[in-house]
Amino acid sequence: QVQLVESGGGSVQAGGSLRLSCAASRLIFSIDSMGWYRQAQGKQRELVAGLTRGGQTNYADSVKGRFTVSRENTKNTVYLQMNSLRPEDTAVYYCNVCTAFTSYWGQGTQVTVSA
């Protein structure tokens, strides 16, 4: 069973930066996409940033220009660099990896941005 382990969350003041990492416990084959979602308290989970097998990226409008998703294939790891953080970015952030057969989720990491 593949596990996704996230790290890098924490508390930061508005305007600050954090870098989230998500590492798979073992090699995952036939990855279609990797990405990050977030869920704020009382709200639905939403896509923050996605990265396709071909290298295309897509971002939520609210994070465009501030967040960057990337991956390191040799380490089966996906990253989310978050700059210019805002209080509204406060949420639990989840890593997701999709293959042709299944979807894996991390356990989530809390990001808290104070004004």
C-alpha cells in the first residue's frame, strides 16, 4: 500500500513563505497527475495546484502567481512552494497522486497564516 507523507506545514505571518513536500513511500507507476488540495474549516476541499504527467500545471485563481507546484521524479516527491501567504490560505493541505487505476491521498498538513 502506497502512503503519501506530507511535511512543511506550520504557522507563518501574512506575506511569508512555506514549502510543502509530499513523498511517496514507494515508487508509483503510471502517474497521471500529482497535486495539492486544501480544505479550510467549514469549506469544501478545493484544488490548489496540479501537475500532469506531461508537465502541464494548473492553479486555483486565488493562488496564481504566488504558489508553484513541482516534482522530483527520482524521489517520487511533489512540492508546493507558497509565497506571499495570506490569512485566507489557512487550511489543511493534502497531497494527491492519481494513476490510471487509483487515487492516493496524504494525511494532510496544517498551514496557518496570521494577519
